[in-house]
Amino acid sequence: MANGGGGGGGGDGGGSSLRMSSNIHANHLSLDASSSSSSSSSSSSSSSSSPSVHEPKMDALIIPVTMEVPCDSRGQRMWWAFLASSMVTFFGGLFIILLWRTLKYLWTVCCHCGGKTKVVLVFALSIGALVIYFIDSSNPIESCQNFYKDFTLQIDMAFNVFFLLYFGLRFIAANDKLWFWLEVNSVVDFFTVPPVFVSVYLNRSWLGLRFLRALRLIQFSEILQFLNILKTSNSIKLVNLLSIFISTWLTAAGFIHLVENSGDPWENFQNNQALTYWECVYLLMVTMSTVGYGDVYAKTTLGRLFMVFFILGGLAMFASYVPEIIELIGNRKKYGGSYSAVSGRKHIVVCGHITLESVSNFLKDFLHKDRDDVNVEIVFLHNISPNLELEALFKRHFTQVEFYQGSVLNPHDLARVKIESADACLILANKYCADPDAEDASNIMRVISIKNYHPKIRIITQMLQYHNKAHLLNIPSWNWKEGDDAICLAELKLGFIAQSCLAQGLSTMLANLFSMRSFIKIEEDTWQKYYLEGVSNEMYTEYLSSAFVGLSFPTVCELCFVKLKLLMIAIEYKSANRESRILINPGNHLKIQEGTLGFFIASDAKEVKRAFFYCKACHDDITDPKRIKKCGCKRLIYFEDEQPSTLSPKKKQRNGGMRNSPNSSPKLMRHDPLLIPGNDQIDNMDSNVKKYDSTGMFHWCAPKEIEKVILTRSEAAMTVLSGHVVVCIFGDVSSALIGLRNLVMPLRASNFHYHELKHIVFVGSIEYLKREWETLHNFPKVSILPGTPLSRADLRAVNINLCDMCVILSANQNNIDDTSLQDKECILASLNIKSMQFDDSIGVLQANSQGFTPPGMDRSSPDNSPVHGMLHQPSITTGVNIPIITELVNDTNVQFLDQDDDDDPDTELYLTQPFACGTAFAVSVLDSLMSATYFNDNILTLIRTLVTGGATPELEALIAEENALRGGYSTPQTLANRDRCRVAQLALLDGPFADLGDGGCYGDLFCKALKTYNMLCFGIYRLRDAHLSTPSQCTKRYVITNPPYEFELVPTDLIFCLMQFDHNAGQSRASLSHSSHSSQSSSKKSSSIHSIPSTANRPNRPKSRESRDKQNATRMNRMGQAEKKWFTDESDNAYPRNIQIKPMSTHMANQINQYKSTSNLIPPIREVEDEC
């Protein structure tokens, strides 16, 4: 049966096999799978029902199974496996290729980006993985978790996939694969990345060594440097220490957390204890700090063993890292923030030499109440943090002052203080430094750095040496026309002192004018009362009302003084080509234009507004100047809209064209025979002789060797110097140069005639003067006496008792440790001179000059007669009466100059008697120029014009090229530059103003001098005890600035005035110099006596020399008459020759000293007048 079955089975099997074949064939013919299945089913049914069709019956598609090759007992088809192998091979290879290209592209991108983005991203993801660890640490060490439901596990898985790719990139790029395999970051990846994949596979989580991600914190400093956050060494070091400390702390806490919660393996994990991660953190901290409270401790053997080794390293790290971290945090810049600009409020940046003294002086003047509302914030920038006193000063002005620590040489610090939006940058200099050139170089570098960062910023900088100003011209973006200014302290200091040689006390008056001083009222009648009333005056600018248009300058000046109680001393004049110049007391030939800017001396900015608001229709009958306010006239309103005031900081004048220019406008040329080509004076002028520099602003001579001007002591005594200037200079071969050229230039200004120039004698070290001589060899009438100012023999040799002024300077300023000793030489020299005693030098002078004095130079000479106010008076017999001005470095040393004054040592400099008398000058008073220049840069131009004798930007550029003045031929253009006013002193003891000197009003003197002679008075130099009813032997004088109209005069007063250029004195002198004979009429004028110039139109002078000589002889005859006569070159305006205008001795008995002319009568041995 079996066999039959088997045979049948075999037959069936054959039939079945045939039917299978037919069925498969049918399947091949079918169009789709469903139709194939249907036909197979119907075939099976048909075959079962109809045996005639040879198709076997079949319920399912199965695979035949044989015993020889067992496959699948169920007989299921697996064709997809074969197809899948091909597809996996194809797509798998494609995936690997694309993955490789992707990784290669990512690597290229990462390399192109410098690796910064990649490193920062890896660090951020590592911190994210560490945070996930902190979250999972609250769960058991090992727990079951479903990957599809656990959100944190999914995020951790994504992070670790990225870490795996990053690891692959690093491995590919590594040159040394073994070293890469063993580095810390690779070890961290080994113990953190694979366990995550195992967790996904097993649905089980184990904290394990995931705490090692905390080691990535060590790279925190590197990441911050990549992001340009850390820039300083201290900040980098601080972050390094903190990151190492914290990463070590957190990593160690993670290990303790693992072993304590797991237990020891050899104890079958039975000795574990439940500790949270943060408890382990606490345990590690108290362990490192050696406190060890005992509330938390390790129980497992692994934990305790780890703690033993950790204490050794952790304690050492805690003891070294923590103090250093605290020190770095303590040394962190307290003022390291950034300035936040306030909308609608300007700010300035002040840098350079920031000290308590410099800042307090600056703030006191900048924030003075006399200014208009100062809506400007001051930002100080310095690389050293302020001391407690300076910090307290900043706190007292916290509403307007901020301090930031940094350097202007660092662009980052410039960005912190918003230098690009600052209104200006002010750079202060260290006036007391041992090396002025090095200090100037530092400030120039600051200017370069600031201009390089923002070329358009306005810079006002202090410079110590005049020759260093030339370096500023090398900066391409430096532009004085846009408001950039350099305040040269040496130039202004020596310029002030030089003007004191011409009018003693002028340095004090000018210093007080541009400094903001509060009014101090004194009831008692003392000299301080009148001095302090003048001190309260400052210099302001304001546009003139249209009511003044068309009037002459003297007329407007008189109207302002009498009616508005304002003193106008200068104006800004715009020529036809729109170039602007500052004209000081220009005279009656100039008419006021629309929109003219005036320079006023007043006690308050509000008072100056009267000149702007004045309206003739509305204010003509008003007597009280306080009632002159804005009116509703259309012309005034229109003018106000067109010409805003310059007093407000918002409307500062920055017109660089207002600098004094050597080229006069054609409108300003005086129609004077001296300036007209073709007249006899120019015809007779030797065109081959250069008497002035190329700009025509200074007297000039050919360069002289220093040996030709050196005098021995005996030669100086034989020269019989008188009316000269003695300059006592302390310095040696190693001393810094102080720039004596700035002292000589104002004394050689071309608005003096040659015979009016005071001879200058330097007494000092010849080694030092040789170094200065290169800048002095082009000036006439200069001599040198080698010696020391402390030698009385040298001082007597130069007739110091007959000098017009003695100047004491010192180039030795190296005692930085004790500032009081910086002035020791100047103080000793001053006291030495004051203690000297002299015989009556008049008889000796007359005897010595008998053979040299031209005939007639005696009591009966017209030049010596009382008509000229020259009286025979006893000469100076004590050094106390010698006019002296002493330069001081330290303000407090002024107390040592006068032993008989009662000044308190703590008294401010401007309140001391030597400063009020003009016998002391300190460079610190120039600090006020910084704020004055910021609010109005025209003030600096006016001051420089007054004190330098006419220095211009063009002249500075020339000196920068050649370091010396260049001679030039006299042309009408250069001669026109001589026609400018100068400062002088007018004596009231005699002359046309003598009647006003005895009880008259200052206002009457002001109006008379202005109307008659175009001479502008602006102050009084009065004897200190003139207010006393009893006579006093004191010869000290003090300065009174801009007295009121009704101020009472006394006969001994000297009046400060702005005097016009005198053409007639030059003509008389020219006639005398060309004359071939000597007579009474040819006696030379004293350098102390000047004629009053006339400004009216003069008729042409006679062109022949004989007619001029006759005219001079006629004048001399008139002078010999008993009554006072008047001299004139025109019929409609006469002027007296009997007015004393001189820089004087302080001795009352020598106010008018006729013997000051001797230095002009007896030429020095080494020089004659015709040399120039």
C-alpha cells in the first residue's frame, strides 16, 4: 500500500509536476498578479471537477521540500531575500559613498571656517549632554527605559550621533592616530557614546561614566576666545582657572555618585548608599576645603580610596586656584564698562595725563557757573584706575562726569567711550614731566590713534614744546580749519612773559581773562577788592546786532562800553573773498558788517547778550543795561535767525578761517604813504636788505655766529646797558630745551620800529644757550653773558638795576620726587636780586656815556624835558624795586617769592600777591585754555595773536620745514602786516591825560583815548597802597581788569591799552638813520617812549629828504617852548608827543625814567644797528 501509494504518489507526482508546469506557464501569460491568482484558482477548480483538463488541484503556493536539502518546513517563498541582497549591496554602497562625500564636505566646511563653528557646536552639545546627565542623576543608577517614550534619551541619542560623526572626522584628520586614540576628548567619547546605543538596544539606561562630559568645560576659555569675548590676559587666566576647577569638581562628584550608589563589586553591590549627585558635589567641596563636617561621607571602599587620592590633588588645587581666582576678580577693572550715549546730550572724551590736579582744574573751569547751561557730559579715559581722592571728585560730579579705564591707543577702548559720536576729544599733558619731548610724543601718538579710528573727530591737545607742534601737521586728518587745535604751553607761557616785558602785569590780566573765576565780594577798601572785581571778568564772543552795521569800530566800542557796560576789544572781519580774520582794535577805518562776531570782556555770558539784542529804536533811551533784552523788531529777528550766538556749546565757532593771516584784505589796507608803492620811503629803501621775515611779522637779521654776541663781564659793563631785558636762564647741556624763540619773537614783532626794540641779554650757561642759539640767530639786538644768574657780579655787569624787566626761567625740572624743589633755582635767583643794593647809577651812567651820547642829550634836551613827561628821578638803589617776573612750576612755591606778604600757603595762585602784581607766572594757569578753546576756538586764536606777536599757521608751517625764520624783502604786502596794534602802558602822571589822572573817571579816559587816538584801554596797573590816605613807600602794583566807567583814577596809575602802529615814529627814525649829521633833533627816542598814532587820513608827506628834515627841525623847535605843543602830519587831527607809553619799573619814583634810552644810544660792542 505504501508502495502503491508511493507509486500513485509518484504518478500523481508526475501529473502534479506537469500541472505545476502548466500552471506556471499560465502564470507567465497572465497580465497581472491578481489575474494570475484567479486563473490559478479556477484552474485548480477545473482540474478537480474536470479530469480532462490536466491541471492539478492546489490550495496554496508552497516550495517543494526534500529530505536531502532541508529549507523551510512551511515551504514559504523567500525571493525577496535574494532581491534584497542585491538592493542592499547597491543602496548600501551608494549610502557609504554619499556618507563619505558628506563627511568630506563637512570636513572641508569645518576647515574653511577655521574649525570655530565646529568646536563651538561640539562644546554646546557637550554641555547639553551634561545637563541631561544632571537630570537623569535623580533616577536610579540603572533602570529600564523605553527609547520611544523617553524624551531625554532621544535627545541624548541625537547628541551622541553627532559626537560619533565628529569623532570620525577627528580620527580621519589626526596625523598620529595612537595619540588621538589616547587623548582626553577621545576617552570621554569612548565612555559616553557607546553606552547610549546599548541603552536603545536593551531599553535599559545606566548613568555610568556620563559625568565625564564635564571635562569639556576645560575648553570654555578657548570657546570664549573663539567668540572674541575674552581679550585680556587677566580675563583669559581667570576663565581658565574657573573652568579647570569646576570641571574637576563636577567630574569627581560624578565618580563618587556612581560608586556610592552602586556599591563595591566584591561586596556584591550590597554596601551601597543612596546619595544624590548634588550631595556628592557638596561632599567634594567640603573635602577640598578641609572642612569635612561629617554629615555626608563615603561608605564604599572604592569611594574612600578615591577620596584619599582626591584630597591630595583637590586640596592642592583649592589652595592654589581659589586665592588666585579671588585676586583676579579683585583686580578686575572697576571702570571697564562702556559709555551709553544719552539722546540730545553731547559728550567729550578727556584723556592723557589724568590726575587729581589736572582733572580738578579742568572741571572747575569747564563746569563753571558763569558759562551758559553746559549740557555736555565729560568722559575720562585713562589706563590707570583713579585713587580715592580722584574717585571722590568724580562722584561729586557724577551727573556730568564718567570715568572708564582704558587707553586711547586701543581701538576697543575708543569704541567703549563712543569716540565716533563724541563732540571732541581733549588730551591733557603732564606739565611736570622730566622729558617734555617724550610727553609730546605720547600725546602725538594719542592723536594718531584717535584720528586713525575716527578722522572727523575734533581734537584739542596740549603740547609742551613748540617744535613738536610740527609733527601734528604730518597727520593727514589733522585740520585746524575743522577745529583741531594744539595748545603749546611753552609758546603761550613764554609769550605771556614776553608781553610782561612790554607791559608789566599783562600776563596776569590775560591769564585771568580766559579763566573762569567766581566773583568774590570784599567790602573793605583794600587792593584785593579792586583786583577781584577785575578777576571776575572773562572773555566771550557774541554776534553784533544789526544796529551796529555801518558804524566804525571805535564808535561801536564806545557805545558798548558806555551804554551796554561791555568792553569789545576785537572783531571777526570777513573780506570780500569770505576769508575771516580776527582784528584787534582795528581803528576807525573799518566799518562793522552784518553778522560780525565781537570779542568782549565781561563778567557773565548773559551780559554779552546785550550786544546781540541791542536795538537803536527800542533801547536808545534806556540807561539801565539790564533792561536791554530781546525786542520784536523784524531786523533783529531776521538777524538772530541768520546768525546764532556762539556762547552755547551747541553752537561753537569752528571756523578755522578766523586764524590770523599775514595777508591783509584790500579793504583793510590803510591809505598811508608808507604803504603806497612809489613814495619816497619805498624809493629810498634798499631792496637788497632783508629787515623782516618772509611774512613781515617779525624783525629779522642774517644768521649770526654765537661767538659774535657773547659778551664778557667787562664788555657788558662797558656797554652800559639800560632799558633792556635781562633773561636769567638756568640750564645745562642735559636740560630739556624750553624754546627761547617763543620769548624773543614777541619782543621782535614788526609792529615795533627797530629803535623801539629792547635789547635782550641772556645770562646763563653757554652750553645750554648754544643748543638754543639755532632758533635765535636770526633776531637782532640779542647778547649773551656766560655765567650764572646767582652771581651778583654777572647781574651787575648787565646793569640789572637799569633793565626794563628781568625774566627768571629754569630748564631744570627733574625733581619729580619733591615738586617743591623744582623751583628752587628760580626762587633763589629772585631772592638774590631783591636783596642786592645799588649806588646811584645815574651819575655813573652819564659819566660813562659822555663820549657816546650825541650833543644835547642832557637836562636841556627836548627829549628829556618835562614836556615828554621825563623827569629826573633817583635811580633804583635796591633790588626790591627791580621789575622781575619769575616762572614757577609748582603753584604753592609762590609763597616764597615775597617774604613780606601775608598770603596763606593754601591760597590759590590767582589770589596771591605776586601773581596779582604780575611778578610770578605759573604754567598751570594755562589749563583753563582747554575748556575755553572747546567752547570757542576763536578765544585761543585771539590769545595767540595777542601774546605771540603775530604767529600764524603759515609761519608755523614754515618753521616746521626750516626750523628758523626766513628773511624776506620788504614789499607793500609784507609792510602792511606791520600795521597792527600792540599792547602798551600809558602813564597818567603827565601828558594829555594828566588832568584825568587826578580824580578823573576811567570812562572819560576810555572815551578820550578812543576818540582822539584810536587807543583802546582795558585795564589799570595801580600801586598796591594807592587807596591809602597816607603816603607809602611800597612800589608794588597790581592789575585791575576792565574797571567800570565811574572808577576813580590816581596820578600814579598805568593804563593798559591797545595802541595803533605808529608810522611817524618810523619815518622820523628813517630820516635820522639816513642823516649824515648829528644834532639836537637827531637824538634817538627812548625805547620806553612812543608817540600816539593818528588814524585819520594823512596827506602825502614831502618827498624830498630836505623838506622832511626841515619839518623835523620845526617840530623840535616847538618842543623847546615852555608850553606843551602838538605834533601833526595833517591839518585835521593832531596828537601829542608828550605821552609816556612804556613797560615800567615798579618803583614809583621811576615811573618815567629818561635813562632807559641809553641802550639805544650806546650800541653793543658786538652789534651795530646797521647790521640789520
